[in-house]
Amino acid sequence: MNGYINYTTAIFLINDKVRAVSAIYEAETPHSKPAPRTLFKTFDQDIKKDDLILVPTNTRHNITVCKVVEVDVEVDLESLTPIEWVIGTVDKTDYINLAEMEKAAIDTIKSAEKNRRREELRKSLMANAEAQVLALPISSVNQIAPSE
């Protein structure tokens, strides 16, 4: 034993319900080196791998988001590294639903705008030359026969 007591790990000795989760701050890509892992503690039994969690930090509003990469991690009780508490999880369900609804609305608006512009162009084009345009052979072609 090193003679130093890490009081932030004491809870692991007195309550079996506390869990350690490992999380990353930086996103990992297939071509990046592994992001540094940080341990956090929680009583939340529902936290799972890939969840987003809020954790304390020394920047901005003293809170940041990390992604859980492992749950129920074995804690080195003699480590000198402090282990902070998870503040909570991030539930993106409402956000995802709103974003999907907005995308559907935008797609509908884009389609309506395309149809409006097309109709305006058609009216403008046909205003002075409707008979000539409709008399062009290509205006009555339904399908081009495949070449043999």
C-alpha cells in the first residue's frame, strides 16, 4: 500500500450497488488511436455501453458529455486517480424524434417548392409559345424504345 488513501474510491468498499463505468471524452474513429478512458462512479444500474453521460469537469459550466465504453469496471482501490460521480445520462429520444419530424417537414417544403417553380416556369414558357412547344415531336414522346 502506498500510504495514500483515495477517498473517492471509499464508496466502493461500503456500498456494493455503486458501479464504475469507463468513458471517453473524444470520439474514436476506425483510424484514430484509442481515446483516453476515464472512470466514473454511479448508482444508476441502467447505464450501458454507448450511453452518453454527463460528468463533472473544470471547464465551461463544470459539466461535459462523455460516451460510456465499458460498464462494471474493476476499480483499483489503491489508485491515486480520483473517481468522480456520473451526473446523469443524456436521453436523446425527444431530440431524435424532433429532428426526424423536421426533416420530413423540410422534405415536404422542398418538394412543394420544386413543384411551384416547375409550374411557374411551365406557365411562363407556355404563355407565349404554348402551341409551338406542344407541336414539338419530343413533347408527345412517352418512352424511348430500347435499341436492339
